[in-house]
Amino acid sequence: MAIQSWAGCVVPEDLLYDLDYDVWVKVVGETVSLGMTDVAQSRCGRLVQVSWKAPGKKVTRGKALSAIESAKWVGPFVSPVSGEILENNKIAFDSDVAISNRDPYGSGWFYRIVLSNPEELDLLVDGKEAMERYKKLIDETGLRCFRCEE
């Protein structure tokens, strides 16, 4: 997996991104995994609570899947795709709510969803495009990405 980095903010090239909501998407066949980007977790700060939708629930692109509460921010985790929730990562977050702050692209994933409208993936950008857009945001805002320690 090729990874780009700018001001400490990491963007894997092999993922797709919804930059309006700072969500990454990993496609495996008809299923996608979703999580918050490194930029998102850095802007939020250390997570303190996440609410979850259950497996089997239908989701719609642009609608909230979770409510996220952090030290600096409260807001939605928005789905970049429509489909049905196959799995959520609630057990991992219950054990370590800051898991996404430590490993946003790995063990800190949020949901796995079976796609109902694969064409929505065309609305997302690839890792190279995401990094170019994030560079502008990072430079304009002075953002620096950090991951929480144990």
C-alpha cells in the first residue's frame, strides 16, 4: 500500500475518499469498509464516545451512521455509500474508544457495508486526488496530524 504524507497527515493511495465528510472507503467486491481519515481524527481530537447503527440496517449515502463525540467536536459520521450494514466495529471501540485516533486506516474502521448502489463509488476520489485536496486544506488551516499514544 503506497502512502502519502503531508504535515504528518497520512493518506493511503489504495483507498477511495469522500472529502466532504473525511471518510475513507476500502472496496472488496460488493462490500466496503469505512473509517475516518487521519485528517478527520486529528481535527476531532481524542474520541470519547461513538454511537452505532446495528448490522442489518439500511443506510443511505449522505446520512449519518454514527454520532461521534470527541474532546473538541461532536458530529456525525456520514456514509459515503448506500447499502446494508454488514458489521460495525463497536466491540473494538468499546474496548478502546480512541482506536481510530491511533490507527484510523486499520483497526479503527467504523463499518462494513454491502453496497446497494455501486455507482456511488464514482462520486469518491482516489488517494492521489485526496492528498492534493488535503494539502491545500492543511496549508490553509495550519493543521498537523497526530495519532494518540497508548
